[in-house]
Amino acid sequence: MTNPNSSAGLLERLFKLSENKTTFRTEIIAGMTTFLTMCYIIIVNPMILSETGMDHGAVFVATCLAAAIGCFVMGIIANYPIALAPGMGLNAYFTYSVCLGMGVPWQTALAAVFVSGLVFIAISMFKIREAIVNAIPMSLKLAIGGGIGLFLALIALKNAGIIVDNPATLVGLGDLKQPTVLLALFGFLMVVVMHHFKIRGAIIISILVLTAISTFLGLSEFKGVIGQIPSIAPTFMQMDFEGLFTASLIGVIFVFFLVDLFDSTGTLVGVSHRAGLLKDGKLPRLKKALFADSSAIVAGAALGTSSTTPYIESSAGVAAGGRTGLTAVIVGLLFIACLFLAPLAQSVPGFATAPALLFVGVLMIQGITHIDWDDITEAVPAFLTIVFMPFTYSIADGIAMGFISYALVKLLTGKASTVPYMVWIIAVLWALKFAMFGG
């Protein structure tokens, strides 16, 4: 006869629910809460990556599986209530900067993501990752996040038709009378209002409402909700390593590495702090958490998606009481369940995801308020980092200008000794890249 408490006992031993002062029911609710705040990625990610020529259905499956794998590893091995999925910003860089901007085939771009994940695994085994993060000035870390926020905002406004090409001024205001433009603006306001009133799943609700209205008005075709799981074959193990290690693509690998480095480390610490999981200011089981992050990047690239990273939306689940890896496992199971929702994901029109991108941009730029704008030697490099990303349509160029200007400004103002050696190395490498190969 089986022990009726065996399942509960297994969960207790695996996730230490009592030790973390939580319950199975609380972790379930926390997992569902986190999922609702981040599940928009299963719609937005395939739409962005498919612009490179990748198969929409295959990317949809890769997105769900990569997110599930990341959540399972984080939950079971590291025992943290932090969910992972392909990251916003990184998918935009993959598509608009690397593939469309540089003309790199998506197969080669996936190889770059794969290699960046392997580098993560290597440095996560030691303390190199923390050393790199600690060496980068806080102003540049915050500026990178803010710049990506503006980059996402530009993409959102362009996709919605709010900003259009103008030969005289580069960009101009679109036709605000167009139904798709009006719906995109309505969707953004909807997200803002719901977020203000702390309604869970504001972004995904907005996407679904706009899709329903678009279908009703005949602006898009509704393909159903539940259907057969698409084949992942078009993207699975399609990485092309030939010609990857050229100067320009090494720079691409570096940007994937650097952006995810700050994003993932900041999210891990931030969410853990909110959950009260830090001990003496440090994160226990840090190596395991970093392994979950890096292994998810490698798995995601093999499946066919851009870099997978911890989601700050995990803080919603923490606020609902999530304290253990069971929360992350629940999120992973829900992503698996979403595999059957491919027809719904394919029914969403492009303008319906614009509010999501624009709102994520709002969240990402908030950090620039912590930059010391009174110190001109900190403010100028931060400003250049932020503005170069949207104005050059390249996250990489923004990062490069930030590091180069930081080193130069500090050098010319007699503060060279305050510049960490890592900044000098990165600045020199970027400068050499521009000198030898141009932009």
C-alpha cells in the first residue's frame, strides 16, 4: 500500500517547504502568478525571431521548451522561485541588430548564442562572473538597461506604425487615424492602467484583447486556440558555426554574453532580496543558480531561440508567497502546457505585441534614475550608451560607445586610476574593432 503522504514528503525533501516557511498551495499560486506576468513571451518571441526567416511554429515550441528547461533546472537544482525564458532585448538584438542589421544568417546567430552560453557555463564554475559584474561601473550597468529600454520602445513604435520612415528627418509620426495604430495605443494604455491597479497578467491580457478586437474588425485572421504542436525540426540543432569566429561575430558573442551577464545577475539578486533569500548580502547556492541560467542558454540555442534569462517578473510570484524552486517548476509545467496553444500565438497580429514591447521599455529605463548625473564623467558615458542604442539601431554599438567614452573621459579628466581594468580591456577591444573593421 502506498503512503498517501509520499508525494508531499518528496516535495518537502526536494524543496524544503517548511524550512522556507511556505506551503504547496502557496507555491502553486506563486507559480501561476509568475507565469501570468511573463507568458506574453510565447507570443512576442516567435513574432520577433520569425522576422529573421525562422519558422514561427518552431520558434514557438523552442520558446516554450527553453523556458521550461530553465525553470526546471532553476527550481530542482538551485531551489529558487525564479523563472526563466528567452529574454526581451536579447531577442531584439538577435533579430534587428545581428540578423537584419549585420546580415548574419539566423543559423550563425544561434551558434553565437550557443557559444555565449558555453562561456557562461565555464565562468560560472569559478568566481569570474562575479568579478566581471563587480568591475563594471554601476552607471554603465544602469545605462545598458536603459538603452535597451529605448531600443525596445523604438521597435514597438515602428511595429505599431506610430513611427514611420521619413526621408527628410529619418523618422516621423505615422498616421494616427489608422485602426491598427489606435488599437496599439489603446493596448498600451490598457497595460498601464492594469499595472497601476496591480492586475496580474496585464501584458498578456492586453495582447489577447487586441487580438480579439482585431479579429472582430477583420484586421487579422483567427486561427484557433488549441491545436497540434508544431514541428521543431526547422530550428532544432540548426546552428552554423562556420565563419562564426570573425571579428564582427566575436563582438556579437560578447554582447550576448555581456547583456545577459548584467540582466541575469541583477535579476537573481533582486528577486532573491525581495524574497528574503539573501544571507549576509550574498546568494546561497549561487553557482547552481548561475548553472541554471547558462545551461538554459545552451539548451535554448540548440532548440532554436535567442538567449534564455531569469525574468524580473518572478518578483510577482515572490510577492504572492513563492519561496522555493517549486514555484519555478510550476511555471515550467505551465510553459509545457502552452505547447498546444500554437494556433493562438499565430493569430496575434504584429501591432498587438507593440504595447508589450513599449511597456517593457518603460520598466527597463527606470534604472537610469540611479545614475549619478551630477558627475559629468559618469553621466556622459551613460548618456552615450543610452542614446546610441536606439539611434544606431544597435545594442552593441551603444555598449561599445559607453565603454570607450568612459575610459576616455576618465583618462582626460585625470581619473584614469578609478577605471577598473576590465573597462580598459573592453574599451580597447571595441576601439580596435571599430578601427580595423568599422561599424
